[in-house]
Amino acid sequence: MKIEQSERGSVERPGALAEESQARGGARPALEGQIIDTIDRAIVKATQDGLPLVERPYHAVAETVGIPPEEVMERLERLLAAGVIRRIGLVPNHYALGYGFNGMTVWDVADGDVSEAGRLVGELDFVSHCYHRPRALPDWPYSLFAMIHAKERVAADALVARIAATLGPLSSGHLVLFSSRILKKTGLRL
Amino acid sequence: MDDTDRRIVNALQGGFPIAERPFAAAAEALGLEEADLLARIKAMRDDGVISRFGPLWHAEKMGGGLTLSAMSVPAERFDDVAAIVNSFPEVAHNYARDHALNMWFVVATERPERIAEVLAEIEARTGLAVHDMPKIEEFFVGLRFEA
């Protein structure tokens, strides 16, 4: 699978995020604390279902929000540069493109090794998302999550094997949870 | 889906122009007419080849909350529980997966404290435990698919 990379290698590390603050029911800090203003919010609301598919989509958004189109475009440029917008473009339905084997691979990596392991796996060109998440012992020892996508089962298995080879002794066990059905995929809604 | 559609999907997973006539600019780069590009994107969206077209917002950078949660749902209740979980507008994605934890969903909220409320409401309405697995560190997001 040939892929392009946009953000590979960029690591986000919410520094103040103590493990205990992630505990269920605990206060969750806004990770980056970069709060958007009310006009930005209105732009989010006007575009969360997608851009209008018309010749001047940003002008259509401007009309909805009630500000000049130049301001919509300036704000989008700023939000994109700040990473509040990850990117602007299309999101393909990977099932429709033939990627029928979408696996959440989860790896049992010791807490002290997760940052190194995540950096290594995040650099693999076929991994679409890679996160450190809390393990839930005793039933769930897995702390490193990496998503893979393939058109055939054998190809998916080969990708899992490449992650396993990359991690080597850093991982003491893993699972692959393939998705059997999309139950909902709407994306963010304000 | 023809070769031109594939070129569009491969080229436009990011970097869509911010300009008065962005489809015209994107079409020119692809050697297409603006109207043809618009028509093809509309058709692919209507056919479900494209899930969405526009800015991809980063919930946490907007000051919001985001988490991944999982539940073990008895098979005979699976569709009913899926309907309850999906009824929350804060549930952005939900996938059935092959494991004892067989329902995995992403919750995105405008206020971080709303996450715990949504998960508690899901537990109350389903009578099932929700295992919350918020990210501690992000290593990579953003693979683009080759059509």
C-alpha cells in the first residue's frame, strides 16, 4: 500500500496530563488549552458536516456565519497553521476503497518503554493512528494502540508481523481487533 | 470509480486550497475542469466513497474532550445497545470489533467534563460497564489511503 504522510514524526505530548487525571470521572484538562472564539465555533458548526460543494464554498460558509468571506479564509488559514484543523480535504471511506481488514492492534508495552515504542511504531508508513492509552489490568494489559488497514487478511497479518518485529522485546503480548462493522461514523459534532 | 476519481481521492486527502474558487484551483492542478471536479466529488460523496469533504477539526485543540471507550455487549443486545450509544451526538465513531470488548466508540465533546457525563449516561441506559481509554500520548495520526 502506497501512502503519503502528512504529520508523521510529529508527537503530541500533553505535558501536564497526569495519569490520575485520566481516571474515570476525574477532571480532564483541555489538552492544549487553545480555546477557539465564538466566530471560530460558528465556522466549526457551519463546516462540521463538510464544506458546501459549490464554486465558492468559503463564501457560502461566510454567509451562514454572517462575516465577510475574507475573514472566513483568514481564520481557516490561522486554525490550520495552529493545528486546530488537522487538514482540509476529503476523507475516503476506506471500506469503499477495498480496505476490508481494518485492525486495531494493541500491544503490552511496559510504561517506561511506551514513548520509545510509540515513536518506532508511529514511524511505520502503514500505521494510520498510534496512541498510548491506559491499560486496564488484569483483563487488558495493552497500552500501545496502532491501527492498520489492508485489502486482504494475509496482508494485514504481514503488517502486524512488521509491528511485532519493530517492537521486538518491547512488547510482551498483543492482540488484533478487526472491525466487523461500522456502527457510526459521523465525526465531530458541536 | 474511474481513474480520474482515484486521482482525485489520492490528491485531495489534504491540502485543499483556501481561496475564493478552491475547486477551480484544485481542478487545475489535476488537469480537470472545476465543474467536473465538483460533480465527481458530489457523486463520490453520494455513493459513500467519500465520508466527508472539508476541514478535519482537532477536538482537543478546540478545548474539547476526546476519548476511546469500549464495552462488552451481549450478542442478543448488540443492536439495541448500538442504537443507544449512537443516539448520543457526542459519539463520533462506533465500530464493532471481534473481541470480548466488542463495541469501541470515540466520544468527542465540546467541554472536556462532558466526557464523563456521556459515559455515565451510557452506563446508566445500557446497564453495561464502559471501559474508558483516553489517549495519554499521540504518536501519529494522518495516514492517507491510496485509492
